[in-house]
Amino acid sequence: MHIIPDNIFFHLLSLAVSFLILAKTADFLVDGAVGIASILKIPKMIIGIILVGFATTAPEFTVSLLSAIRGFPEIALGNALGSVIVDDALALALGIVVAP
């Protein structure tokens, strides 16, 4: 069993650090995917669909799996449903903002 401090600032700091790490690794993911597409002479869209699609799903899958294993099925279900809603809403909103 993990010992986690019962301190809101600890949890907020952990969340903030996790987001920063996620943002930086996303840069590496994009650079790596573009490099692979270039080396293999595969369209970037194909790499995006296969490799990047899997890579972006892996964290959500991991959170749901670990939550269920640790006895928090509500977190696993909330993650599964919430990620679909948030991903779709953000994609739609960004598409509206970015598209001319």
C-alpha cells in the first residue's frame, strides 16, 4: 500500500508536475513520430493514426488499469468516460478556433 500525504498542496503539486512532464514528453512524441515517418517514407497521417493514436491512449489506459487494481473502479470509469468527452470537446473547440 502506498503512503500518500493527506495534503492538498502535495496533490496539486504532483498534478502540476505531471502535466509539465506530459507536455514535454508530448514534444518528444511528435518529434519522434515525424522522424519515423521521414525515415520510413510513410505519410505522417498514417504514423499519427497508428503510433500517436496508441501513445495518446496509453496514459488513459494505465490510469484506468491502476485505479481498478487499487480498488477505485469509480476513477477508472470516470477516466474512461471523461477522457472521451474532454477529448472530443477540446478537439471540436480547437478546430473551431484554429480553422479559418
